[in-house]
Amino acid sequence: MTTSPLTPDELCARLDASGIAYHRTDHPPVFTVAETAPHRELMVGLQTKNLFLKDKKGRLFLVSARADARIDLKRLHEKLGASGRLSFGSAELLLETLGVTPGSVTAFAVVNDRAGRVTMVLDAQLTTGEPVNFHPLVNTATLQLERDDLLAFLRETGHEPMIVDLPVPDDGQNG
């Protein structure tokens, strides 16, 4: 039996039912971190980027990192214990496993991975205590929540996050 992916409203209802507080900011569709820039003054906390990746053996990873993290796809597999270099998962695989489309990838999407196929990878920089911002399964809104609430949500979905240190460039470097 296939269960349909949650809608953004159903996700928010689940957060409400779990006692997880969040602040929602609606905005025009954004597909890249750069496109969020005009809306950031409305959003306190850390901005994020999210990558849906697979290894040579087909293991799936959802990497959520600070928007300015430098993610080296040629070396990340070493930190994750993955088999060989990582590559991006296809749009079809993304929809099948996480119920979202490219541009809407988010840590919240693990709620749709009921089979537990995806390993949740969380940048250690997102666990510092600052609020974090993620799309609620669509790229026309952003939810801000506290770190502990994010961790509680991930664990509630059966996705204990693998926390890894992903470097953030110094201000003088290109990212």
C-alpha cells in the first residue's frame, strides 16, 4: 500500500500535534539558496541547503547544511561511510522516496520516507543552537524552528541524524 506524501498543511498539522513551534514565511518560489536572498530579512536563523544524494551501491542520503557550507562531493562519501563518490539522486527517485520535487528538497521530507531508505545527514553547524530554516515540502514557504525541535522531528520520523562537520568558508574565501 502506497501512502501519499504529506502536503505542507499536513506537515504543519503534524508539527502542531507534536508540540513543535515554528514560524512560517510565505514567499515566491525559490529554487536556489541565492534566490532566497530577497526574503531573508523576514527569516531569523540559519539558512539551509539540502542535497539528495546516492552512492555507488544505491544508498540514499539527504544532506542538510548551512547555506554557505562548502560540500565537496568528491570527498563527502568518506565522512558518511558511503560506497564511492556520491552523485545527485534523480528527480524521479527524489519524488518516490521523499515526496518532493527538485527545488523543494528539505529535511522535513524524511517524513515521507516511511520505508527508511534515506540516511539523514545534518551539518554540525545546524546544531549550534540558532534557529534553522527549511522549506515545508514546497519552495513557496520557509519554516523556522529551533534546533531541538528539528532533532525531535527527525527522530520522530525514525531518522536519527548523522551529524557531520561540513566546512564553512572564511569570509574572505569563495564558497
